[in-house]
Amino acid sequence: MRKSVNSGDIAQHRIYQILLFSGPLITLAVNPWTSYDPIGLPKMLLLASFATSLGFLLISRKNEVKVKLPRATWIIFATFGSWLVVSMFFSGAPLQQQLWGSFGRNTGFLTYISLLTILIATAILSSRDYYAGLTKALVGTALPMTAYCLVQMAGKDPIGWSEFATFGTLGNVNFLSAFFGMTSVACLALASYSSFKFSSRSLLAALGLLDIYIAFSTGSIQGVVIFIAGIFALLAIRLRYFKGKIKISLIGLYLITLITSVTTGTLGLFNKGPLAQFLYQPSVIFRSDYIHAGWEMTLRKPLFGVGLDSYGDWYRETRGEISTLRTGVNRISNSAHNIFLDVSSNGGLVLGLSFLAMVILAGISALKFLKTQSTFDPYFAALASVWFAYQVQALVSINQIGVGIWGWILSGALIGYGEISSRASDSQKTQILNQKPKAVYRGAQLSARDSIASISGFAIGLLIAAPPISADIGYRAANLTGDIAQISSAVNALGATQFHKELALDFAMKNNRQSETATLASELVLKYPRSFFGWRVLSVLTESSPQEREKALIKARELDPFNPEVG
């Protein structure tokens, strides 16, 4: 006889199904055939679609969701979400850029509100069965990514990217390295559980080792560093379950190894000590400049920030003289390469602190569950150690959607794990927390109401996120014609970015189209007043009056005050 299940249970299972597909598909999505941005735009499109679907479903069943998160948790979520809106309207940056993000990054309002929705949906699941499934989804995503990377390494990539490197579907060796650093930790965490079949453990271990090898072979140290961080987190969880004198001895050995590794690793990153030849990269200096600029933006605009995904518009002004002269006037960045500083510089301290509060909440929730859990849970260990690894990479990287989606899913899962511990009574703890994950519910069909809500949400998400990718496809098609009229028209399409306008301006200049150059430059600085390139062009444009050129030169100097080439 089938056990009766209420609509809330069924809706919760649909939430799980959407999350189960969203992470892998977002990470793997690319469009290299028709778009200038083959990586970020397709990922944002799917992210917004899945998140809106989840949002509609949550609203449809808001009164029937069994898990009620604490009020303090909801306050943190609400603060982050509401300040995204406040920052977007009061920072002063172009609204379109803030909504969809800058070209190649796409970390504007739509991305962050979507990630928040996914985090909330994951936390609300609050089920070890579901979290076990999401852990498997992360490992499962590594399988096609690994296969594709092996094809790239063999020089047989059928896509034929312009950059010949091993970057999978993430567009950059650092992002791929970070992703494989995370998946390798998950694989080895599951492989360490003796109750799993030997064949399964062997395959997991092989995949994990292969992933970390690929990460190392890219030349990016990011994946190796976060892999080590994740392994230390996994070992710490493992130590929790040892007892007696051996536990004391192992803790001592662990601390010595940890301190030694952190010390030598940190020295190596700064080109000192025995690990310098393996860890040091010139980009470390560059990233310190990016971080400095991010903090400077936060201090200058502490309330609303410089605008969502508008870091690049302020970098020249805030990088400082030392950074300008050390790395050269043409080395710029559109990210602080530190997720907290990206958030705080773009949206202000309220947004940054609420983001940090979510991270801390996830960490506290993990510790709460670990305290109450009397036996080793391989899925929790995998999620928690990968989450820690992700937070380490967040200190030196950006919120790239294909990697970042997992960071937010993991945070939601750990918050959900904490809720599992909180709602279990003392008499239930042993029973609830020691039971093995079982197959998730596959019962009755979803109601028409829930189906309509989830499908409608997905379609609306597609419509909201479509303009940037449509504009990018349109501009690429126009550029291939070489017709300045078509190019000039394409940059005015809804969703076209500052990047497209600057590309069009550069095309007009190189082809000596003086009239179009003047028009495009004027339109550029009108819509994007902090476009250094636009003002620089206007400052040397012969068709402009001396007064107009002087005005443009003054503006260019304001935007890049430490550039000796301006003036």
C-alpha cells in the first residue's frame, strides 16, 4: 500500500529535482558558435531560468513547506536581497549594466538574486537524502567535464576555441582548476567511506586524482591550493570521530602539519621558501592590486557601492599610483578577485556584510550538525569540505557562475544540515542523525498548480535573461558583415553592453570613419559616463572643438589619475 504524501512533500521533491539539474547544466552550458561571450551568458540564462522556476514554486507552496528556517536566517536573506535592489537604484551606475552585469562577468542583480533563490531553496530542503543526491550531482558534473578536458589536452577539441588551453566549459584555466579542486575533494571524501562498495570507492578515488592532475597540468595553482584546503577540512571532520589517546596524538600531528603547510604555502605564494618554485605566480601581485582597489571602492562608496558589477568602471581611479606604475597603465580589471570585496565594492558594506553573514551562517550550521552527528556521514563530509575549499578560492577569485553555483548550493545545504540538527529532539537525534540516506521520494505526480508555477517561472526567467545573449549574438552577426551601419545599430539593442559599444567605437576608429567615431563616442559616454576609452577618444577627436577635447581630457584624467600617458 502506497504511503500517502501531501502536496508539500511533492513540491519539495520538485524543488530537489530542479536543483539536481540546475547545477550540472549551468556549469556545463556553453555557446561558442554564435556569441562573443560563449561562457557567461548561457550560464546566466540557465541560472535565471532555474532560479525563477524555484521562486515561483516556493511562492506557490509557501504555506505548505514543512521546513521553517529561523527568523534570524530569513533576516540575513532579506537584507542581502533587499540591498541588491537598493544598491541598483541608488549607486548611480547604469541600470542595464547592474541588472545583467558587465560583459564576460554577468554578476549583476539578476545573477545574485538567482543565486540567493537557489541557496534558500537548497536550505529549505533540509533533507540528508536530498543533500546526498546533490553531492552525487556535483561528482556527476565532473565526469563530462573531465572527459572534455582530456579531449582538449589531446588537442582534439571539436569546438575549436580561439584560446588553446584546457579550460573545459568554464572559459579560464583558473576557473577549471578551482572546479576540479572542489570535485576532487568531494570524490576523495566519498571514497574514504569504508561502507561503500570497493568498486565505487576505487572509481571515485580515480576520478578525484585525475581531476587534481588536470588542475595541476593547467598551470593554475588555484585548484591545488583549494584541494589541499578541502583535504584539511575533510581530515578535521574525520578526527571528530576518533576516540581516546589516538585522537589526541592525531590532533597534534594534524595541527603541526596544518601550521607547517599554511606557513610554507603562504611564503611560497609570495616567492619565498621551498615551495616558491611551485606556488609563486606573478598574478599574485596583480591580485593584490585588484584587492586594494576593491577595498578603496568600498571605503569611497560604503553605503550603496559603485554599482553592481561596476568594479571595472572604477578600477583605474582607485588602483593607486604604485599599482599603475608597477603593472603598467594598460593592465586593468573588472573584478577584485575576492568575492567579498566584489560584493562590498559593488553594493556597499550592508550588502557585503550580509553576504559574509550567509557564509558564517553556513559554517556555524555545519559545526552544529557535526556536533550532534555521532557517526561519520560521507555526504556531509563531502559537502562541508568542498564548501570550505570553495570559500578559500573565494578569497582570490571571482563569482564565476559555473563554479559559483556550487558555492551557493553548498551554503544552502549546510544551512539545511544545521536545521536538521535544530529540529530534532534529544530523543530523536540518534535515530534521525545516524540513519543512512535512502532513496528520495518518487511518489505521486506533481499537481497542475505546481507544474504551472515551475514551468511559468522557467519561461519568465528565460525572457528576463534573454536580452544580453540576444544582443551579443546580434552584435557578432553585425560585426561579421563589416558594415558600420549595422554595427552602430546593433550596439543600441536591448542588452548590449559597454563592451559592445567600445568594440564598435574601436572598429570605426580603425576604419577611419570619423563621423561614426564621433557619434559612437558621444553615445558611449552618454550611457556609460565612466567609460575611460570613450572620453579618451573624444579628447583626441579632430572633429571636436578645442573646448570639447579639453573637457574630455579632464574627464579622462579624473577616471585614470595615475596614468602618465593621459594628457
